[in-house]
Amino acid sequence: ALFVLPFHSLVNEKSKDLEKILAPMYRKRTPGDGRSPVAVRAFAGETEGAPLARPLGCPGRNEIVAVTTIEKASVTISRLAEEGRLGELCAVVVDELHLVGEEGRGGTLESMLAKLRFADRRGACGERGNSQIVAMSATVSHESLERLAGWLDARLFI
């Protein structure tokens, strides 16, 4: 899963929160070597490595949820599409969706979501079907939410 936030500080904070929530679930799956999978990892700024770099089931430590900035998420979606691995992505959570309409970073967010929707419509997201996109914003008008929901082929929950 990919959790997309606009600011480094939010990425770091959310990854710690999610780690606390998810870690107990993954400790139960610890292999014989005592190493458990990394449930959550933050990727912001100069963080080393690439989000979701290893295919699921690949030996080594894989993160289950990558918490990223908009820019890192966009690069991740492009890389997964290139590698034919979008089917591994079960969910993309975007907080602060209203940034789509802003100059600069809004275009990056819009492009990332458009790539996901395009790949999904082409069937590139695997046999499982659609990658679920969960988009949130506390500052978008109802009319704008309806337009965004239409663009994303989404159901709207208020």
C-alpha cells in the first residue's frame, strides 16, 4: 500500500502512527530467523531507498505500507508501472486531495492519480482488479468533491 502526504513532517508522523498500529500484526509472522517484515516505512526528502522496491514475496525485508511525499509517490507509481508491478498495489491513500488544484505539486499529484487510473482501465493493475484509491480532504467543496469522484471513478463518502 502507498500512503501519500504532502509534507515531510506528516510522512514521519504518520509512519510512526501506522507502525504502532500494524507492527503487532506482523510480529506474529516472524520467520525462524527472528526478522519480521517492516510493516511501515517513511520515504521523504533524502530517505535512502525506493518505496516498494522489492516485489512482494521477494527475500529480504519489504515494507508493507510505504508512507511518502507526493513526489516520491509519483516516482513509485511510474516505476511500478514500468516494472509491471502495479498489481501488487492494493491501496493508495491520498491525504489532502485538494492539492490537485494547486500550482506546482498539484500537477504531480494529478499526474500520479491519472497514471493509476489509466493503468487500471487498461488492466495493468493485475487480475485482482482495481487498486483502491482512498482520497481525503477536509477543505474541498461538495461540488468539487463530486467532480473529483467522477474523475477517479469513485464513490463519494462525506
